[in-house]
Amino acid sequence: MNDSYGKLFTITSFGESHGRCVGVTIDGCPAGLPVTEEDIQREVDRRRPSTSTASTARAEEDRVEILSGTFNGFTTGAPICLLIWNRDINSSEYEKTRSLLRPGHADYTASMKYGGFNDFRGGGRFSGRITATFVMAGAIARKLLSLADIEVIAHTIEIGGVKALPKEIDEIRKNVDRNPLHCADPEAAGEMLQVIEKARGEGDSVGGIIEGIALNVPVGLGEPVFDTLEGDLAKALFAIPAVKGVEFGSGFAAARKRGSENNDPFIIKNGRISTATNNAGGILGGISNGMPIVVRVAVKPTSSIAQKQQTVNIEKMESATLEVRGRHDACITPRAVPVVESMMAVTLCDFAMRAGILPEVIK
């Protein structure tokens, strides 16, 4: 396994869904950054399930603990270790069906790769539970990015085929946390909730699309040709379980346009070079161009559903059927919004450090 990400700002995630804890170690964070457990807790709380979104009934408190790397409320420059204990664990259903491969999950691939020694309970290391560690790291990264006035914000733009209307950034900021779906379009959010509830009632699930935006990113972040900015962002975003697609700017729509439509004309605005449009999504040649970075992430429908599904009993090597029981989200998309923000922030923080934009000691 490779559970570390980043070159200068490096995060190492650890823990399993039904193990004792989940946590993250952050190496390379500058000394002198003011950090409290409350700062991190605020971000982690945004990831917790909501009863109004047909989310999992697993009611983890997700109380953040800082084990190392801070002293008197400031980072010391030493590795930061952040931890959340798993309290509300019920592995009984997983024990009963451990030999039945769950469609859509990593049960088969993980078992084959690790010789059956992988922790299968709740998906183990492949569970969405590990994204709590991403959010903890993202909270630190966002505080660092704020020193350079870089802002990262994400919002739900589609669930189950219901699309939100495009909104200006001020409206996104104002509305994104006013509903449990993290959707900046209140009317669309109401329709999305109905779609989720309908799927839940039918023992099914739905997916969605999240848009992430990074503002005030300076020109020059990115290390072509193999450490391009969009390449590392995509890698970070694909580390989120259930993410099946990532696109930047006009994305796949660019394949249906002409160059005259998709090219972003250069202009001078407020004495600086800019572009009239942003089909590139803020990145050219793998390097940030100073425009907002815009990325969209496709989140698949939750794989654990109550409907009867065709599968295989891996121990008996025979066909079988499976009805997944337990506590599962009918739509994981809303809970992934702060995770998308966090992985964008971690990536941008690493590249900002590579570019020398962030100091080694904050004074």
C-alpha cells in the first residue's frame, strides 16, 4: 500500500473503518501556524452524516485529537498527528457475509491483492471512513493557504440527475452550508433530497457531481511533465472512495467544441494578464494560469444497497445472492464535498510550498 501523498507537504493516512481509530500524520507543515482542535473539528463536522439526507445511521462523534506537532497552540515544525477514535462500531453484518463479494466494493480486489489478510469489516482501508483523515489534513492545509489568500470551496451541482443552476462565487459561499447537501441552489437541493429519499425507499442509491473551485491561485504552480497541477489534483481526488471521474474547466465538453470556442482569449485586466473565459479551468500546460481552478468530480451511487444482487461466494466458489444490510448512505455525494475541498487544499498547499510561496516559519 502507499498511504502517503505530497512531496513537501506530505500526509500519511492510517486506520480502518472498524478498527480502533482513523488518523493522519502531516509532515512538512511550517512552524508557527496557529492550530487548535476546534479549527480541525469544524471541518470534520461538515463531513458527518445528516438524517435529512438519508445518510448512514452510524453515529460517530468524530472527536478530533491532536497527538503531536503543536505546542501552546502553534505548530512546531514537527510531524502533526491527528486522530479520531472509532466508537460506534457494529461489524456483525460484515461477519455474517464475509465470504460474499459485495458488488461495487473492493472486496474481491483487496482479498486477491492482500491474500485475504485485509480487514473486510465495513470495507476496512477502502471505506469512505478514511476520508475523515483527508478532512483533518485539509483543515491544516486550508489554514496555510489562507496565508497566501488562496481559498478553496466546493459544492454539489448534481444528484440523481437533478442539476443545480450555475451560481456566482458569492452566492456559493453564502448558500453552500445552508442545506445538508452543500448545494448553492436551494430549489435544486429540495429536488435532490426527494430523489435521494425515493432511492432509499426502493433500497437503492444515487450518485452526483461536485464542483471544486480554488481562488487567488498564483500563476506558476505545477511541475510538468509528470507532476502537473491537474495530474496531482486528479490523483488526490481519485483517492476519495466512490470518485469515478474528474474533469477540469470545460472538461469532456471540450471534445465537442471547436478551438475557436474552447480557447480562452488573453486580456489585460486591472493591469494584469488574464483570460476572458476559463475553459482551461485555471490550468495550462499543467501550470496554474492565475484564473480560478475549476474541477468537477463524479461520485458513483453508493455500492451498499438493500436490493438483492448477484454475487459469488469466494470461499465456496459458487454463485450466490446478497442483500446488504447495515447502515449506509443512500447518497454519499454531500459528505464528499468537504473531502473534495480538503484534497484540493492539500495538493495546492504542497505545490505552493514547492514554489516557495509559503514560508518555513510563520512569524
